Amino acid sequence: MTYGDGADQWRLLDTHIRTWWDEDLVTAHEEDVRADTNALYLPEPYASGGGRVGPDWYRSMFAWDTWFANLALLVHDRTDLVRAHTVNYLSMVERFGFMPNANQAALCTRSQTPVFPDGIARYLRVTGDLALAHRAYAGLVTEYTGYWNADHHSTACGLATNTDLGDPVLDPRLAAEAETGLDWTPIYDGDVRRIAPLLTNCALVRYAEVLAELADLLGRPDEARGWRADAEQRAETVRRLCWDEEQGFFFDYDHMAGRRLPHWSLCGFWPLWAGVATPEQARRSADALERFRTPHGLAVTDRPLPSPHDGVPNADIQWMYPAGWAPLVIVAGWGLDRYGLHAAGRAAVEGFVELMVRHYGSTGELYEKYNVVTGGLELPNERYGGIKLHGWTSAAAVLLGRRIYEDTPVPDLLAGAEQRA
């Protein structure tokens, strides 16, 4: 395969991704679980991030990875798979009280960034699946109140932290950091349990909004008002504690020290994705894009940072400059477009899209992460090398490719998926 015109190459990639969803299907049925004692039963097939190309451990259904895939599946009109993923997610919540990090027995001591409920709401808008709405509401209330607002996630500042309930292998600091999905990163100074992360709390703002939407759908207006009040209270706290007026950007908050962390990262765009930022805060955040811009897209951080995990086994940093990761690029571009900052929204994603398409043109594959400084696949900071990956990188190709080659911002694209129903 050779690299040609970017738009044509992207269209070919998008066509291939439509077939990959089915080629990447994995089951965790009774016979599968008997063959792999670490796997946890799931009732429905799912499109795993690793699928047929990634390492064996990436054939599990991961909590936040699957949300990104669901967004692309909605654009591809694959509500059947979104429903299957949702049923699997709810089955885990009904079993454990939360969706574990993935359907692996070894990963049941924590969850991951709680964005999946957003995809459930979008699926219900498209399908009007009232039966699933009733089941989803019950499960999500359980997870939101009993897990994400439980004592082990609560802090005195009113925001949530991340933690782990007893991973038998990982250092507790790493296990807690794994719950953010950023395994591993320097931006939390080595112990996220001290931190109220932006991505976690912005996801929880959206989670409460989803609960309000489902409560309205099910004719529970008083409950809906309560969930909306919960969302606004958390959003106000994020604005008060995490916004730095002098720097003009959002930063993660150290709830133990009572101060914002100094590290510039793409996580500062999560408040735009969640609608937490004011219009002026969004405008000023757009000015920070230049800090992260490289020849081939946005890097996770504005510069290399020293590892805060020195001496901790298996703690190689990978969520840091010069790495570019699909999920954070999606969130940054989406957040800017949400506020009508369309030039910035396009600028946030175009380099990464071109990089994905170029590598697809030469290899026929997508990858978990890219070196956005050199434009290659090798990174100086990574845990296990550059692996092939579909999942959220496929989602970036579907969503952000339309942003660049069809000039359709992600909010409009997803709204269009709802209107096609």
C-alpha cells in the first residue's frame, strides 16, 4: 500500500475500519472464560481495541477505550455493536457495582475514566431503546453513587480522586494512576491519590448530566433536577479550583496541598469537552494550543518531564511528550469545536490525522500512539513499544478524519448520527 492523496487515503481507511469492527469481534462467553481463567464473562461480542492485530491482553473490553469506539460506531450506523457494548458494561456494573478497568479478573480492583455513560445516552437518542434505558439508569445510578462518589474517591475539596482497591501486583500509586487510563504519566507527580484529575471530574460532570437525561426520559423530573444540580456543583468546583486566571488554562488540582499542579497537558481541554469552561476560559485555552503543537500534531505535554516513578518497577512513562495519543487529541479538538472555536478545533487535530493516514498508507494499520515530533512510531518513553491498535485510534480516524476531510466538527457529526435515526 502506498501513500497517495490524503483525502482518498482516509476514505479508504474509513472503509476498512467499517470491516474491522466485525473482524475484531471477541467473545467472553462461558467456553472462553473456561479457556482463559483471567477473563470475565460478558454476554455479548465486542469490538476490542486490539482485535486481530494487537497483543493478547488488548483483546479485553476496556472501560474507557470502548466509549471512543462507540462514538465511531454510531457514525458508522452500527448501533447493534453499541448496544452489545452497553449490555456488557451494565452486566459488569450489576456484578461488581462498577465497570472494572477491563473484563479481566486481575483488573477488578479499579475502573477507568467514566466516560462510557455518555455513549449510552447517545445510543438511546438514536434508537429510543426504552427497555435498555430502564436497565441503564438503574445500573448507572449504582455506579455513580456507590463507586465514583464512594469514600475512596471523595476528597475534602469536593472533587473526586482516583484510587485502587487492592491490586495485588502493582505499586498502589501505579494502580491508582491506571484508573485514570494514563498509565503511566508524569502529570500527577507520582501519586494521583493526592490529585483531583481534570479528566476524572469532567467525565463525572458529564455522567451526572447523562443521569439527568435518562431520568427525564423515564419520567422522573425531580431526580433529573437533582442530577443536574450535582453536575453544576462539580463543574463550578472545577472552575474554581482548576482554572488558573494568570496562565489562562486548566490544571489538575492537588487536594492534599491545596494547590494546582504546574504541568501543562492536554488534560486541560477536558473542561471544554464537558462544557465546564466559560466561553472566555475556552477562548483563552485555545491560545494554549501552541504549547502542545509539534510538526505532526499535539503532544500530551508541552515538554518532556522527569519521571516521578523512579525506583518503582514497571513504571515507564508513555503519556508524555513527544507522544501523541488519539483519545486526548479527540477530546481537545471536540472541546474547542463545542465552543465554536472552529479554527482552533481544526488546528488541534489536523496534524495527528495526517500522521495516522500517512502511516496507514505505508503499513495498512493504525497504532496505539505516535511520535508527533519525528512523525515516526518509535518513542523514547513507552512501556511496551509501538503496538498496532484499532479501538480508539480507529475512532480518531473516523471522527477526526471527517473533521478534516469533510469539515464536520465532532459535535455536529454526532448530532448528525442522532438525526439519521
